[in-house]
Amino acid sequence: MSEFSIDPAVAALARDAFWVTVCSGAGMSAESNVPTFRDAETGLWERFDPTELATPEAWSADPALVWAWYQWRARLVRGARPNAGHDAVAEWARRRTVTVVTQNVDDLHEQAGSEVTAHLHGSLFAPRCSNCWLPYSGTDADPDRATEDLHVEPPTCPRCLSPVRPGVVWFGEPLPPDAWDRAADAAVGCDLLVVVGTSNLVYPAASLPERALAAGIPVIEINPDPTPLSSAVTHFLQTTAGIGLPALLEHVPPAG
Ligand code: OAD
């Protein structure tokens, strides 16, 4: 039994929803020890300058720095395991229709057993050619040497010999259109949207719960800290993903 108390109106939303869309951000993986971006002290953007690491300009200026940084992050994630929040989302999908849309570039939802409908910001584990976009499946230069400040030359595309780049979306780049279309459809097609672990500052991802609300779909937000969305959502649960999601799941009866 969860120690986090759920309001009866929130419990009813969880119990009665047949199609739930979960929109997750970096806070979803915080309890798996994967750092978020904007949390004070622990957030990646407290320690690193996004303009030097997460833009097309950064890549052009210093591909070996950018490649090494993403290899370091991939290594962090390889050592991480899903938390109780990821597990609750996977279990919810065994009971109801659940569409997972994430801004996260880790694979912790998949490790927990969820199928992810849209990785809006790409994946740490899907590198591709920076020129011809051929997915790259070779082993990388030397992942175990990658640290947060090392330069590691990216591998070379076997087809066109251009450098291979991380398969993530950088600031200033468009989202993958198919992933975006699936996410936007799920945001307005579901009968409950749960937005969890995102600061709701980065668009267009932050527009998904806004679209749901505009369509009259209830939105439950889970976050230990209020965000710009919190005053607009149907219910704000001020707690972590690892506590809030299992607490919601307790109210969803098993299928059948
Ligand atoms: P942020 O780092 O901006 O926000 C993380 C949110 O998670 C904050 O609102 C925290 O309060 C919350 N949080 C922290 N611990 C939590 C926990 N245990 N459970 C639930 N919530 C928790 O991360 P995102 O909103 O995901 O993009 O960032 C969006 C995008 O900005 C990222 O995908 C990335 C970044 O720059 C790119 O790299 C393109």
C-alpha cells in the first residue's frame, strides 16, 4: 500500500481511463540516478553549457567533444536500472491501453517492459551518420574510455565516410516528424494524460499536455516541484515518479 495518499477524484480518473498517455521527462529517470537537466545542483545544465554540447553548431565546432559527452551519458544509462515509476507504467500497460511518449534519450521505459511510442528527442542508443543518416550499428570507438570531459573521435559512416553523430535531437533541430505525429495523436486521443518528470519548458513537447487540456482530456501531473503547467492541470501530484505512478496504479484494477 502506498504511503502517498491519492485524492478520490484522482483515483477515479486512474480507475476509469481505458487509454492513458504517459508523457515523461528527465525526472522520470532521476530515481534511477540518471541526472535531469535543470534541477538545481544535480542537473546537467548546471555543470555543462548546452550551447557547447547540444546544438548543431557545437557538433560542427568540436565533434569529438560532443561525441564523448554523449558516450559518457550512454555509459551512465547502461549502468542504470528502471525505477518503481517505470515499472508502474509497464504494469499499467498490462491492465489498460497505455501510450508512452518520452523526451528521454535513455531506454529505461523499454528496460521495464514498456513499448515507447515516441522518443521525441531521439535516443542515446541510435547513432547515425551526420551526412547520409544511415543508422550506425558498429561498436563505438571506446565507450569505456568516454568520460564527461574527454575527446573521443566519432566513428565513420561505412557508406559515405562522414562522422557518425549521436541519434538525439539538438536545440534548433526539428523533432522526428513520425514520432511527433504519434505523440500528438496520443495526447488528444487518450482519456487520461499523465505528465511526469518534466519541467514543461521545452517545446513542442510541452505543448502535448496543453493540447490534451484544450481537448477536454484530464491531465494529472507528477513532479516534486511545480512547473509552469501545474496551475492549469486537472490534478497536480507533488511527489516523485517512483512514488506517484505506483500510487496511481493501485487504483487501476487488473484487466479481465
Ligand atoms: P528538466 O531537467 O528540464 O526537468 C526535470 C523535471 O523533473 C523537473 O521539473 C524536476 O522537478 C522533476 N523531477 C526531479 N526529480 C523527479 C522525480 N524523482 N520524479 C519526478 N519528477 C522529478 O528535464 P526535461 O523537462 O525532461 O532536451 O527537459 C526537457 C528537455 O530539455 C530534454 O529532453 C533535453 C533538455 O535540454 C534535449 O537535449 C533536446
